[in-house]
Amino acid sequence: MRFDLIPNFSPGETIPWTRSLEMMREQTGLAEQAGFTTSWFTEHHFAHNGYMNAPPNPIQMCTHMAARFDKIRVGTCPVVLPDWHPLRVAEDVAMLDNMSLGRVDFGVAKGINERATIQFNMDADRRDNNKVMRLYLESLDIILKAWTQEAFTHQGEFYQFPVPGWKETNRFFEPLDSRYHADDGEYKAMYLHPRPYQDPHPPVWLMSNAPPAHEIAATQGQGVISMSSAPKRTLACWEPYRESLSKARGFEASLGEGVGVCVAFYVGESMEEAVNTIRPAINAYYEFLGGSRPAGEWTKHGYLDVDEEMSAEDEASDWFDFLNKRGIIVVGSIDYVIERFEERRESIGLDHLVLMQQYTGVPYSKILASWDRLFEHVVPHFGNTSIAQKRQLK
């Protein structure tokens, strides 16, 4: 099984960012020692109340971490593409890929409707979801063209490259290269530098829980990381992914290959300690999420499995019991956490975990203790090499 992490960044606390960076470096260093594959960094903005105290720039965070560690990969989880200029993303990630000698995983997403989106790009207003999806897909297409084509052009709904009408006046480009300039000097195609270090480019990961996104990603050789959900919901994404991946490759892919799950976890010194420590944080966080989505998609009904009905027991339970019962979060003793991960490996082919502990009000010492128990007891039970990595080693 492949193990990755998203380091804790102390959500809900307004602390000096020098301290946040120190904590994330510490967790990434421990994960490297434990043989984890990738340390992922998220993107959130304008956290005036400290609640989503995450890095605003995942590429910058990855650069910071890649410079300090020699083995672990770094990943964007995600770059919210509609809020960025695609050529800047292509340049910055390619530069990072060279700086890290190919230790970059490139995660992207459309992003959710929140206060930040429209501040960067008027076309990125998530209240028009269909428009933003088109912008997201076009931005990713531009980035991949820029990485893989010597002389690339693009004409789409939102961007045209090169922008027409520019004629070269810099004499250092003479004689003009016909691949990039017309006879009259007009700039007609572009070259991105540096080229990515990895061939043909860093692995691309879509962050999505939608079956169509999984199917499309597989046909293009991209991975998908989804947020943890009930087993049948996960399989509804993974089975189309495996079918499409098998067709694209010409041989049978394994269930769980090329896909990962992001899971909130905690390994306690006992079941009682784990539940007592994490229950308040989970209840507070999911109450916050449910209230932030007026359509109700993040209420308990949104987390039921396929064809599952809400029971009276579920209605009466708090968020913690509701989610832990379904394995959407995994919180408990060492043996309990192993059992839950093993169940998912056997039932749905779970092969890639992205683990996080973003809990408001939980002391950092407890977060570290949970990581230590995971590294010492849970990871050795599974090993830390995935199906895809085993194929690469052959």
C-alpha cells in the first residue's frame, strides 16, 4: 500500500506561520523516515478566522519542502486551476520538477464555491459551476500542451496563446525561428522553459469524487485522489476507472491501481483515548461543512452509501459515530485502524492512502503521537509500496 500525508497545519488556530512551517517540516521529515511516498500541500485563502489555516500556495510549499528533504516526493493537493494563470502554473511546476530532480506529483482541482474564488478571476465564480468546469479543463489542457509540445498554440473559450498581434522587435531573436515567428515577425507559437524533469511531465492527479472524472482521467493516464466515502460510492468511481485504464493500456489493471483516498485518521493510545480526543473536533468540523452548503449536499444524507437509507440510529448519532461507523474517518486504537484499512484493502482494493489529521483543538503533541503510532505499528503491517510502484520496479 502507498502511504502519503497532508501535514497538519493547525486549522482553527491563529499561530505564527513560522511555527506552522516548522510543524509541517517536522511531520514531512518523519514521514520520509517512515518511507512515505509523497507529502501533499493544500490551497486555501483569506483565513481571517484561522479556520482553514492552510498554505495559500501549494507550489511554493512544495518548493520549500523539496529543498529540505532528499527522498520524499512533494505534491499539490490541489492547485485550484481556475484561480491561477495556466502558463504560470506550467512554468512554476516545471521549475519545481527540476529543482527536486523529479520528485513532484501535480494534483489539480476545480475547487468549491467559497469566498476566495472570484477574487482571483471573474471567470472562476463557482456560482456558475458549468463555466468554471470548462475553465478548469481548458487550463489543464494548456498546461499539458506547454509541457509536451516544442511549439504550442492554444485557442479556447478563455485563453488564446500566443495572444495575436505581437511582432518580435528584439534583435537577439534574429534570425527568427520559423517555428515561433511568421515571416513578418508575428509571434505564432510558444515554447515553455524549463521543460519538466520527469518524462513527459510530473504525474497528474485529479482531486475528485465524481465517476466521470475518474473515467476520463484513466483514458489520459492520470491518477485520481478522492475524499474518503462509503465503500459502494468509492467503487462507483474506481470500477469505471479500472475499465478505462485497462482499455487504454491493453491489459487488465488492478482494482485500486492509479487511485487514492484521502482519509482523516487518528491512532490513539487506546480506543477510548482516540474517541475522546477526536470526537469534538470531528463534530465541530462537519457541522461547519454542513452549514456552508445551502443545498444540503454535505449533510449526513450526502455521506450515505449507494442505496443506503438513513436509519433512526444514524439520525440520532453525532457526526463522529456516523462517519467512523462507515470508515469515512478512521479513528481508534492501533488494532482498530489496521482492521479498518485491511477491510478496505480486501473489499475495494484500497492501495493508496493520503492521510491527514486536521483537527481543531487537538494538541500538536497528540497529532505527533498519532503519527508515531501509525509509522511504528500500522505502516509495517501493510508495507509502503503500491501496485503501481511494484509494476515500475519490475
